[in-house]
Amino acid sequence: MGYPLLPGGLIPLRRAGNGGIFRARMRSLFTAAFVVTLAWPLPAPASHGKSPRAEGTATPAAPIAHPDVTTALPPSPATQPLPPQPPQAAKPPAPPPPAVPPRRFGRFDLDLPFAQLRALPDLKSCADALAAPAGRADCPLPRAADNLDRAQLAWEAGKNGPELIALRLLFDPQTAPPLTDIEWQLTRGWGPPSLEQLRRDREQKFFTLQWEDQEHRATLEAQGTLLQPSRATAVVLERKQLPLGGEFTALHPRPFPGFRVRWIRRLDYEGQLHALLWGTSLTPAQEAMGENSAAFATQRNYVGLWKLLPATATRPRRWRPLWERTMGGDSDDEDQPQHILYVDARDVTGDGSPDIEVELSCETCGATADELIVKTVRAGKLVDLLSKRDLYKAQVDLGNQLVRIREPEGEDDQGVTVSTYAYDRGKGAFVLAREERAPAPSR
């Protein structure tokens, strides 16, 4: 029995008469037409996340556009609303910078050139103290509308001469303004304070309000009894330390906590770059207060000479200390703790290279020295030119190839011993040239 191949598939043919064969063929043609109808492309079903499997090699026909039909497209992922995020801890907003730099209060300005500061009529009583290249002064002020009584200043040697680093203005205790009044005035100019602190000590309360920008810091101090309104005691304007730049960027001495670079000078020895650094633990405001500051007795000081080593194939250029000295702080030694009184670099030997002068003061020496160090650098090595210890409240003067030291005799100003040291080129150091006594000045 044979099975002819028809479009509808394999249809068995029974041996029958012509009617049976006709019915079989008609059934075959009907089946073929049904299959052709199923093979006609239909509209694509809705997507359920799976792609229809491709059948054969026929390419499905493109859908016909109907301009009268509007189809809502699903939103793209970029425009879909984001799922709700879990709540996060809100970061406190950074305080906005003050509209007016916190550097000026009343008749005083921290950025005023030092020559103009000396010429202020209000500081006429401190003219002699302000003549020093660096130091501090406590000056009484004439009565004015701001009710200021005294001004405490601190200045340091800068690139263009002396530079004021702190100014502490004290109110007259009898006429000091209330804290709320002066706080309102300062807030109008400097904006809201960036720091507010309250401290209690027995029956007294102490307020501290602070404003700052990138270069300046202003502090309002006030106090009063617990049950009485507080009154302003002082306004402190101080200069913040800027980061070291240029060749000094990689210079990071950290001999003690709270280290502040007070003075830095670039030195050139035989074409090699050096840095003379003077640091302290006192803030500019504490420098202005002087011995009245609680931190003055325990201050720490640092002086060091650093050399910049050139870069090699294995490491970049770096700073290496040639000489360092750290002093001060809480010391249990028998000797009195020292602090740095003065640092300078100038040519006193006449050889064309700068020489380093360091004067150290003791706890009871005040503005005088009890130790003197003079050094220089030759052939890449540190050379001692003069070193004098155990001086008694001495005053040191450096001249052209001369060092003169004046030491009082006794505590009652009975006279002065003047020692003169001259530079000996053969020995490469200062040697004692003469020593004489001078009578006490007449009173």
C-alpha cells in the first residue's frame, strides 16, 4: 500500500472506488489549506519576558503603522521613578563663610600693615616695644566709645618685615557691654558663629564664641556669675597658619602635639637649599597674652636646620634635618625649662653666607637670654661659630664680625659685664676679644 506525499502531510489512501479516492483528495486539499492558513503571519503576541523561538528561515513581516491609533509606550528606565531609599543620617551643613572677614573690630584691623600699626595714636605708649622685629606688647588704650581698656599684640618677622599675628582687645570691666548685645553686633557682620562653648567653674560661667575663615579667626570671650547676665571680656583676632608652599610643601616636622610653624626662612649654602624653622606650641592668641596665658609656662619650642636632598632614581627629593633642638614643656630636670627667645639668619662673619643665631631664654629670664648659639654651614657640614651657656639675663648684639654680650651683675643692677667676641678667620669661629665692666646707669 503506498502513501503519496501531499502538501498536508502523508495521507493514507484506501482502496475504494472513485468516490473514496475523491473524498480522500478533498480531505487532503482541505488539510493543506488549513496548514497554509496557520503559516500566515499573525500579529505578535504580548511579551511575557520570553522571546518566541524562530521557526524556519522566514523573516516576519514589519507591522503596519496606523496613524489613527495611539499606543502607550512603557516608560524608559531613565524616566521611571526611583524606588524609595532608606533614610540616611543627614550631614550637618558646613557653616557658610562670613560675609565680612573676621579680622577687624572697631578701630583695629589685624591685616593693617605693621608700619601703620606703629603709627596709631592709640598705641603711642607702646612705641618702644613695637620697634622690635618680633615680640609682643601689652598697651593701655585711651577711652573711646568701644569701651576697650587694653590691647595685647603679638607679631613675628615676615617676608616683608614684621607681621601682626594676634590682637587681643580687653574691655573695661566697669563698662563692658553685655554678651547678648555684642554677639548681636558681631553676628550681623560676621554671620553666625562656627563654635559656641560654655564652661562653668564654681559660681562663674565662661562663654566662648568663635568665627573664622580661611585666614583669620575671631573669638569673643565673656563671663559672669551663674545668676547674672554675662558681659564681654575680650575680642581676640588671630591669624591662622597657612599650609607651607613651594619647596617647603614636603617639610613636615612634628616634634610635639599642637606644633605651629612660627617662622621659616630659606637659606642657600653653596647652591644647596636649606630651611631654618622655628616652631612653638603656643597659638597666636596665647602669644599675645604672654606670661598671662596658662599655656605659657608649659610651652614647647623647636628650632631646626633642614637640607633638601635632590631626587634619585629610587626616591624623590626629601628634607633631612642637619640640626634640631626641642625644649620646654613639663620638665622634671633641675635646670629651668628654656624657650626660644629669638631666631635670625644673617651674615655676621663676612664670608657671604648666612649665619644662624638662636637665643634661648630661661623661665625667669623674661626678654633676655641665658644661652646663645651661632652656627653656619661649610662644605655641607654644620659649623659652630659660638656657643655660650649659663648666661645671666644677657642682652646679645650681633654686628659686623662682632658679637657683644651684656650681662648684669647681681639682681640689684649693680653693673654690667660686657664681653666682646671677634671673628677669627684662621680658627673659623668667634673668640673672646675683650671683657670689661660698665657701671650701673644712674637713676
